[in-house]
Amino acid sequence: MTRKPAKARTTPAPRRRPGDDPQHGRALLRCRLLTRLTEDRLVRLYHQGRISGGVYTSRGQEAIGAATAAAGGPDDLYAPLIRDMTVHIGRGEPVLDIFRHYLGRVTGPMKGRDGNVHYGCLARGVYPMISHLGAMLPVVTGAVLARRRQGRPTVGFAYLGDGATSTGDFHEAVNFAAVFDAPVIFVIENNQFAYSTPTARQFRCANLADRAAGYGIEGLAADGNEALDLFQLTRGLVERLRARPRPVLLVCDTMRMRGHGEHDDFAYVPRDLLARYAARDPLDLARARLSAAGALTAAAAARLEQECLAEVDAACQQALAEPPPDPATLTEGVYAAD
Ligand SMILES: Cc1ncc(C[n+]2csc(CCOP(=O)(O)OP(=O)(O)O)c2C)c(N)n1
């Protein structure tokens, strides 16, 4: 019996774009996926009344933290804000510790004692934030200068939203960093709204990167939803700042796809604006790009999602089973013990 010749495979040849890097591309996707699944679970816990405090998600802007967190070295400093869970995860914060912290568990990184968005890990160079807009910017600037005096080639990453660019702290930190050549990347996440205030009511310049000239520094405008391009750009920038220390404004265009927090129905956000950015969802863009480059099959994408979901499930269940702090220890850790 004669066998029919096997049909020629019709899979299209991979289309690589400049900057495609399968290994980093998959790692960045994993970071964003873990973040999205973690935040989805936190939103559910919030609506179940199990979280005291608000939940402010990064939905739609996950690429910025993922790309910039991956671009730094082990001795660099990061000051993420409420929407920067990809920075925490990208710098190595276990998802388990995030659930512990949001649920106020004694086992968490802050021992269940601080507001649920105020967490970090100094050992990993990630500062716990405080809520006052702009307040972390001078902190990072000063810390980087201190490191430099110790002979350490640290670069700092200070995150802020478009709204925080209207604060005095922003001006003071950027001007101080410019005058003293502090190697700080001010990562401005322009997500089009500061709570209900649109960017048209926040600044007049065409792009916030234009402000850099007034401080005598470099300003870069980037697409905040394309993680791989942003990663390549930031990695190059870090190398340049290590060699020649100075601050840079890195303005990333993106969109806040939810309300300011889960308590906010964001009815004031134009639906066509949301639709425009929904078509450029950073996770969808990443999956499409990796798959076009021949670096992610549909099966591998599904496997990755299953792995991340299992990690989130296990972390959430474990944290829920752990205890809050003992009220008898309330005053412990408030004052320095000598
Ligand atoms: C100095 C100061 N003013 C006001 C607030 C109240 N507040 C908290 S978040 C927020 C909006 C922040 O917008 P933006 O900086 O663009 O960041 P986004 O929430 O969009 O990520 C405001 C007004 C604050 N925390 N600090």
C-alpha cells in the first residue's frame, strides 16, 4: 500500500521584531500574569470584606513595573507605588507574602502592622511606600546619593503617576537630583487619570517628558504597554547612568483600566478611551509578540497561566489560614529598643 506524502506544515515562520528576546519576554509575561491573577484574587477578597483597606490595581499598566524591575541589578533601589505590584513581584517578593500583607497576617513582611499597600523589603532594595504623593521621590534621591558616597554604583527607580508630577516634592526631588547628578530614573506612569482628574487638568505640555529640559536633564517618552521594548530601553539607560550618573525622566504612556481603587466605579472615564487601551492590553500584546516570534506556543501559554494560578491559589489559601498579630503586641516595634 502506498502512503500519501505528509502534508507540508503550514505554521508561519516566526516573525522576529527588533528587541525580541524570548527568555526575557517570557519572564516579563510571567511577572505580569502573576500580578494580574494576584490582583484579581485580592479584588475578590476585598468584595468579600476580608481586606481592611482599599485595593488599587495595576490592571492595564503592569508592563511598566515588570520591565523596569527586570532592568536593574541586585544593588539598585526601587520605590514602587500603589499600582506597582509588578515591581514587587519582579524584584522577588513572593506572592504568599503579598497575600499575607493584604490580609494583615502576622507572618507577612510588615508583620500585619501597616496599611495594605504600604509594604516592601529593604533587603531586596524595595522601599515600603507612604501614601503622600511625591514623598518617596526625595527619599530615593537621597538614598542613591548616600550609596554613591559609599562607592556603590546604585541606580534608583522612583515611580509616580501623572498626578504626582503636580506636587512640590516632585519638583524638589528632580531638581536636587539634577544638580547633584543623582542616578535616579523617575518613572512617570501616565495612566491618563489621577483619581478623577484627567491629564488635561493636570499639565499643559504635550508630553511630561518635555519638562526634563527645564531641569537640564534627559526626558524619554515610551510606550508603557510594550514591556520588551521598555525593558531594552531601561536596561540601556541603567548602563548609561552607572557609567555617567544623572537623573532621567522616563514617561510611560498607559491607561488605568479600573477605578482609582475598587471602591470607585470610574464612570467619569470615557468608554472609548478605555476601549482604545483595552485593544492594547499589555498581557495580550506580550502573548501575541512572543507567539509571532515563535517563542510561545498556545500550549505553553496555557501551561504558564495554570502554573501562576496554582501559585496564587496556594498562596491565598495559606495566608487565609494564618493568624493576625496578637493585640497584646500592639506597642512592639513602635519605638526603637536599645
Ligand atoms: C500629597 C497628596 N495629595 C493627595 C493625595 C490623595 N490621592 C491619593 S492617590 C491620588 C491620585 C494619584 O494620581 P496619580 O499620581 O496620577 O497616580 P495613579 O493613582 O493614577 O496611579 C490622590 C489625589 C495624596 N495621597 N497625597
